[in-house]
Amino acid sequence: MFTTTAEFLDLLRSAPGPHPQAQADAADRNAQLTKPPGALGRLEGLAQWYAGWRGDARPSIDAAQIVVFAGNHGVCAQGVSAFPSEVTAQMVLNFQAGGAAINQLAKAVGARLDVHALDLDRPTQDFTQAPAMTEAELVSALRAGWDAVRPETDLLVAGEMGIGNTTSAAAIACALFGKEPADWTGRGTGVDDAGLAAKTAAVSAGVSLHAGRTGLDVLRCLGGREIAAMAGAIAAARSRRIPVILDGFICCAAAACLAAEAPDALAHCVAGHKSAEAAHGEVLDALGLSPLLSLDMRLGEASGGAAAISILRAAVACHSGMATFAEAGVATE
């Protein structure tokens, strides 16, 4: 286990890749299934990608896990959200009571749901004034995410809840990918024009104050505990060869901090969806990821990633459950 960001980066950069033999065997099996070549489109590639990471040419998904992390943001003092920070804790209670959208989606796709609240009574620092987190706070959040991934998990979706966190995600994206703060800043929970202006100003101030940062230092200075925890969970999954479905804008901002530190850090990830938050598509393009779904969702809570579990389940079910031409006694000539 790691106690510093340097140790975390060592684990990230030395994480294993997919199993080459399982990939080859899965490709061979796919070529023999009772269908015309390529007839299942992206489902075929998804199944082979999943098989390679799990080390099984004929895999199944038996222990999907959704983890939602919650944190509060000091930048809310800048008037960046339509809702007060108290809503974060209230929504955590709703998750725990089974009343949120993610509860219903988790049931629908047969996934375990875990919720982790991270020091909600202690928001991060306002990143327009100081780094959002200290080194120790960042490591603690990364470890919370790492530890949240269950040993038996065979598919992970990480999500978040945190009033103000689209502001943090916009600042991270701007710091990592350039362009203007307004290019990354959207209305989030539905701020009016004045709120959008305040939000854009906060992103601009934060990126300017912490200029020159990269990777995990961007995450420390501009992120939140729940964003760092998602990064920790994604990295833990990589270390254990667990495939990951990324959720929306905020989750992808967390993932981008990892990609900035290790070029293949997200090789075990697919993008679950393209959200209605306009900048999400820009982040996906920057990461070279093509979303599985585009349903105009913008809820967070891992909801888009959860919905995409059904797509990956379909891909794996077809790959592993279909008969080959030889098994079915179907002539190929």
C-alpha cells in the first residue's frame, strides 16, 4: 500500500497490462462464433477487451461493483452552485436509503452499490485561494478509493456526489488540456447566467493560481476528495486487472489526472457515456475514448456508467454464450 503520492505513482506506472494469451484466444473464439465477421460491431471488441483484462477467453461478469464517493468543496464559497453544500450529505442519506437514481440503476444491471462519504464536515480549501488539498489529504482520498474496490469485483464503475464538483472538474480539465476556462465550464446543477459567470471566474482564478501543475498535482490543487477517491479506485482496478467503465465529466476529469502521469493508465477503461455537460465530449476526445452511450444524462452518481454495464454484459454474454460454427453444426462454406 502507498503512503505518499510518489509511492502511488510507482504502483500506477508498474501496473500489469492485459493477458496476451487470453486476448488471442478470445479473438480466435470470436472468429468462430455463429455470425458474420464483425456483425456485432463494437460488442465484439468490448468482449475481447474484457477477456484480455480478466485473463479468460470465455469470461462472465459475476461481481460488478458501483462505488459512489461524496465530498464537499470549499470553492462553493464563490457562488458556483445552484444548491448549498448541505445537499451532499442529504444525497448520501438518500443513497443509503435506496431512493436515488443510482440505486435503481444498480438493481437493474445487477451490480453491488457502495457509498463512501469523505469528511463532508470538512470541505476542501477554496482553490481560488489555496491548494484544495494537502499532500496528506490527497493521499488519504486516493487510499479511500483504492480500498473501496472489493477483491472479488470483476467490473467497476466509480461515481461521485459533491456540490461544486463540476467547477473542480472544469478547472482540472482546463489545467490539463488548455483552452479557455469558459470552454470547460458549464451550468452543472443548473446555475443561472450570474452563477455561470461566477463559476467561470472561479475556474480561471484557480487555474491561474496553480499554473504549471500536472497530473496528481493538478488533482491536489484543484480537485476534491471524491474526485481523488475515484482516481484511487480506477488505479486500484488497474493494479488488479479489473475493467472499468468511466462515468461522466467529473469521473473523466479524475481519470485524466492518471493519464497525465502514465500514458496507458486508462487502458483498462471504457467510457460509459457522453453526458450532456458540454465539456465531457472534449475530455473524451482528449483521452481518445469513444462513449458506449449518449443519452443526454448529466446526473453524476455513476448513473451513466451504471447504465453502460448492460452494454458490456451484452457483449460478454454473446461472446461467451454463443456457439461456434463447429459446436452448432453450421457449415462455413
